[in-house]
Amino acid sequence: MAALVSSMFRCCSLTSQKFTGRLQTKRYVRALRRSPVRVLYPGGDQAEGKLKPQSKQQRTTRTDKSHEKSESSSLKPEVKSKNRHEAQEESQSLDVKFEKAMPGDKRLSKVVTIAKSKKFRDRHGQILLEGRRLLMDALEAGAVLQTLFFSRVDNLKELPLSNLKHTNLVKVKFEDIKIWSDLVTPQGLLGIFRRPDYAKMNFPAVQIQNSLSLSLICDNIRDPGNLGTILRCAAGAGCNKVLLTKGCVDAWEPKVLRAGMGAHFRLPVITSLDWDIVPNYLSPGTRVFVADNIHPENSNKESRMSGKAGDYGWISTQPKKASLQEDHDFSSDDESSEEDSDKEGLYIPDVQIQSYHQNWAREPSALVIGGETHGLSLESLLLAEKSGGKRLFIPVVPGVDSLNSAMAASILLFEGKRQLQEKTQQKV
């Protein structure tokens, strides 16, 4: 009997132990379901749901991060001071001071404004030059450099450092220069200059020694590439000056500067002139010649009076009556008929025509080149008639309309150079 009772107590104790174990397991699972955010660890102190204590290294890392966040407001001044310190170290080796531009520097946007806005260039008296070649030519001619943007310190070594000591030098990323540049392969140099004054510039001595008594007058040249090429040709031929009348494209536009290849800094380029003051820039006794593409056989007055520009080569038939009346003493009578006024308005000076290779540059001469779209103005013909000049004809194959204005200028200028040099050699 005693054995039976002891066995029954033993079974009850085993059953209660197993049931208790199952109950603890269910209670543990329920705890996970009720609070999924908490992490409960089995066994030890963690079984009650306490978080695992952080180590000393984790607490230090967390403190460092909070310290970085608290000092985030003062990060930019530290970066600026660091950039300035680096710039000072790099500039000490070059004996010039420069600064590094921060992201979003608004001075770079000013470059685009100067490049594309003629009004801005005229109002502030500034121009933009890009590339080592143009910068060197401008500095040698005495142009004043105000601000220079560059991408590498080695770029400064290519320029005369003596001319950069009083210049605002700003180092920028090459990607920023590439955004503002119009070149396919930018050189990393952009300079803002004070607009040059031809009277204060120091032109190369070689250019002055080879200068001829030959001037160039540009009339209605609207294409930047053509004007730049014409200026380059004038410098190569040895012209003593280039006059640009109102109606021409701005000579300081970036496309004109690139096409000119430094010609702006080799001879005087005088812009925005009215025709009534053009003779003031010519030496006394200068004869004015105009480039024409009309064949001598078709040079009859009746065809020229038809009012079509094509009948008179590169000539515009929109005269200014005030100039014509002043030069030819036309009276504006109240009783004059409308037909008479129309004839006065269509008056075209009768300037003799000759081939370009015949002698014409035997004394101080000026050549007028007109644009291909609007052609020569009648004021140029009036000036040629006054000075005893002629129309110079370049023969082309029948069926060809005309030559490019830059090509015509190169042919006539170098022919004029040949004739002037030939006359000088005959005297010797």
C-alpha cells in the first residue's frame, strides 16, 4: 500500500513539472506577440525583457555622432577657412594670392551675362576672354584684367605673373567652367577684362613697323564669324586701323573674339561710328574704295535706278534722305511732286568701277566691305564719290552670285598691300 501511494505522488509531480514547463513557454510566446518592439532574451536577466546593456565603445560612438550633429551649423566656416588655408599655401609658391570658389558662387553666372549681353558689356565696360592665347594677347597689349577664373594652379604659370598681382584670382572646378564655356574643349581659363581703349593700348612693335597706309571700313557686317575673320585678315595684311560703322555686330562678342584670333589687340578697332564722323578717323587725302560684285558690262545707270539691291552688287537701296540732301544740296520744295522725292530717295552716286588688280592703292586708301545680307550703305558710296574713289570688282565665274564678304576682304586687302609695297620699292 505504501508503495502504491508513493508511486502516485511521483506521477503527480512529473505531470505538474511538464505542465509548468508548457505554461512558461506559452507565456514567453505571448510576451513576444504583445510587445513586438521589445527584444526579450531567453535565460538570465534577459528573460524578463530587459534591454542588453551597451558597451563602452557603442556609447562613445553614439556620443561622437551627437557631437557631429551639434556642430553641423559651424561646418561651412571650417570648410571656408580650410579652403583659404590651402589656397594660401598654393599661392605662396607662385607669389600671387587667389581664393577657392564655394559651390553656388554667383560670380560665375556673371561670366555668362557678360558673354551674351551687349547691353551689359556697354553699361559696365567689361568684356570676356577665354583661353590662354587671347589672355596673353590682351595682357601684352596692356588690357586690364579684373577677374580670372581658373581650374588648375598650373594654368597661372602659363600667364605673366607680374600682370596678375592686382587681379582677383578665383579657383573653380573645371566642371563649372565647362558649363559656362562655349568651346568644345575648354582650357580652364576665363578672364573678365575692362573694355580696352585703342588709344591706351600697346600694340606689338612688329605690327606697327609693318603697318601700311591702308584702312578698313566695315559696313553692315552682321555675322560674327565673318567679322572676326575680316579683323584677322586686316591684321595680317598690315592695315593701320579698322573702323566699324553702326549696324555691324559687336566686335567684342565672344564669337568675334575667337574668330579674330587676337587681332583686336594688334591694331586699333574703332566701333559704333556714324558715317558723318568716319572721315575724322582717316588721314587727309585718303581715297575710299568700295567692294562690289557687279560686272562692268552690267554697270548702267538704268539698272541701278531700278531700286533692287542685286542690280548694284552689295549695295542697299535704302538711303538716308538727310545725308543725301546735305551732300548734294537737294531742296525739299513744298511744290515738288512725289515722283521727284522718290527719285531723290533712290539717288545712287555714280562711282566708277574697275577691276581689283588694277592700280588703286597708290596713296593712302580705305576699303569698305559690306555684309552679305544688307549690303553696303549709300553713305559709303557718297564717301567714295567725295574722295575720288572707285568700286572694285572681283571677277567670278558666271552663275556664281558673289563671294563671301570675308573672302572678298582678304583678296582686296592683300592686293592693296602688294600695290603699296610695290610703290615703296619703286621709290627706293
